[in-house]
Amino acid sequence: MKLWGGRFTKPTNELVDEYTASIHFDKRLAKQDVIGSMAHVEMLKQCDILSETEAGNIQDGLRAIAEKIAAGKVKMHVENEDIHMNIEKLLIDEIGPVGGKLHTGRSRNDQVALDMRLYLREELLELISLAASLQEALANTAEEQADTLMPGYTHLQRAQPVSFAHHLLAYIFMLQRDIERLQESWKRVNKSPLGAGALAGTTFPIDRYIVSDLLGMDGICDNSLDAVSDRDFVVEFLANASLLIAHLSRLCEELVIWSSAEFKFIELDDAFCTGSSMMPQKKNPDVAELVRGKSGRVYGNLMGMLTTLKGLPLAYNKDMQEDKEGMFDTVDTLKGALQLFSPMIESMRVNKEKMQQAVSDDFSNATDLADYLVSKGLPFREAHAVVGQIVLYCIQQGDKFILDLSLAEMKSFSDLIDEDIYQALTGMAVVNARDVAGGTAINRVHEQLQTVECLLQETDEWTAQKYEKLTSVKEGAHLS
């Protein structure tokens, strides 16, 4: 007989048990389920719904079960459907019928919503820490390569030279937005739905705020219907995760391109590459390619969750069981990518000479020649045309670039060009000419690195504060 089977006359079909059970994946919520139950029991005691003896027995039983689960001594059963019913059954087996009082004043509907929030807030902190570690790895490389020049691209065509550090900083600030989005979502994740019951609350005189405080949450979900049917926090996480992995994927694309024989701007460490079973010479950037490829599954998890929620009436529906696997998969996918990314960046070799050669052997200083002519009084549109003619002339000569031309050749296009043009069009001069806030001039790059240092410190302080709060939750209030 199932714990809910009082009104049924037949046992559940075995195929139905297998199809509808979620224990295969929601067993990951065991720790959160126990912690939430401990807080619930403590609240029931404080509200005189359970006696001190009953509450103590239940909490002791939950601790014993938690230890057995952690030690791998517990087998979960499909016929008990989910982690909640499995733990309740284990509790009754452990301490007897009083274990059946654990579920007083709550439903699996508000229980699972609580477990998922407790789980996700922990994972948010770890993902934020991992993203910050990647920022730090990129910043360290940028600091070392501040005066390394590379072609900047638009349309994957060489456009203007930039500092390699400036290019890496662009990804650091992308990651900063990702971190801020995850931090912002914390306050919506960290609300307690417990006490909402199945959909309408409970007749027992519970105090929902006690549970919220015991669990270190920032208040309660205000409406019972919304509390059990809300999965916005999951969608928001999946959307934020999609942006984060999009940024990682873009950087992976560049790593793959830069490490190719056609570019040779960088070399990835052997530890983060693989070989070919057929071609002995191959060194493939598989880690970067896989991160790029796994972006699709994260996007898919977002679309799957949105589709599941799209037409659901209030309040809880069994469809919402589909909320967990995509969330778990996205957490695992992101954590795996971020854990690999930092050491991959830290160990990559930068081919400074090859980048410098690329900056020298192109027309990425053409805009600066136009700006030079404008500074001599020529309208920009006319200067643009003059430089276009110079570039065409170089191309027609076969293997010349602007700085390969003699002063006489340049003057044949404009008398405004003087000897100082040769200094003005060097790669470093072109880079340092972009001396505006956020620009690629070397001093501006160092400004950005200082900003990043402050941002990393702020993230570290925010994360440490949250971790301290969660640690105190587990160690205090009878939850440890």
C-alpha cells in the first residue's frame, strides 16, 4: 500500500510506477529534503503541533537517514515514487508510526518546490565562484599580455589592431554580467514556499516565517497557488545559464580558430587537447569544441522548461515533474565547462610574435591614416576615399602594405602626408591612439584590469557572505 493509497482499490501498474516515478533523478535532492524537513519539524514543535518528544524523535530519525544516504547505505525504491516519499518511508521504518507525523501541514507540492530552491541556491554560489575563477584566469593572462597586439576583427576580417588583453577583457565583462544575473536571481530563488500545502495552505496553525528564518531564506512566497506552481526561478536560471554558456561558446570558437595552423595565435596545452585515431599529427581542441557543442543542450533545457509551463493551469500538475532533469543537466554542464576552462586558459601559450606579424601584414591601420588626414584638415569622407585608393594601390602592387610605401608614393595621393606618418601608423601607436574610456590603449587596458580586480573582490565578498549564511543554517537551529 502506498502512503497515499487509502482511496485506491488496486495497486499501481508496475509500468505506471516506472513511468511516473522521479526517484531516478530527484534523489539528488536528498540532502535538501532532509534539511527542509528538519526545519518543518522544528516549526511544528514551536507551534505546538508536535510535542517536543515527537519532534526530537523525528529529527533524530532524519539525521540517521541522512547519514545512511551519505554513506551509500540506503536503497531508493521506485514504488515510493520520489525522494520525499522514499525518505518518509525510511523514517517510518526507522522510528515507527510517529514518522508519519512528518508530513503534517505540508504537501509534496510545496515540499518539492522548497527542495529545488534549496538545491539551486547552493549551485548558484558554486557557479558564481567558478565564473569568477575564470575571470581571474583571463585577467592574469591579460595582465601578462597587455602589450601584445593582435588584429581586431569585424565580419572575421581584420579591422583595427587591439591589445590581446583588451580582447580577453571583453570576455571578462561578459562573465561579469553573467555573475550579476545569477546574483540577482538569488533573491527570487531564496524564498520559502513551504506552508502553501497542495495549493491553498493548511488548516494547521503553522508559522511559515519560522521555516523561512531557519533555512536562511529571504521571506516566503506570498500566494499559496503561486508558491506551488511557480517555476520562474528555474526558467530564470536556465536563461541565465544559456547566456553564460553562449559567452563560453564564443570564446571557445576563438580558441579553436586561434589555435589553427592558419592563425597560430595560441597553442592550447596538451592536457586539454586530444589526438586522432588515424592521423598521428593531429592535436584537436576537443575541450573547447565540446563546450561550444554543449551550448545546444543548455538552450534545449530552457526551451523544454518554457514549453512545459506554457499551458499549465494553476496550481500543481504532474507535468512539472519535468522541471528537474533539465535543471540538473544544465548545472552539471555549466560546472563541467567552467571547471575545465580556467586551467585551459592558464596553461595556453600565447604566440606574441605571430600576433604582431599579423598586425603588421594587413591594412588595419587604414582608419588611422584617414584620421591623420582629417587632423590635417581634410574632411573625413574625402580622407576615406584617399585611403581607399592607397589600399587599392598596395593590393595592385602585389605584396605591399601601407607602411611599405615610400613617402613619395604616399604623397602622390595626398600632399598632407608627411614623414611622421610612419610613426603614427605603427601597431602600438594605432592601439595607443584609442585612448578613451574602455578603449584598447594600453593605459586604458590597465584601467579595465583595475576595475576587474575590484569586481572580483566584490564577488568574493558576496559569495563568502552567502556561504557563511548557508553554513550557519546547516549547523544551527537543529538542522545539522
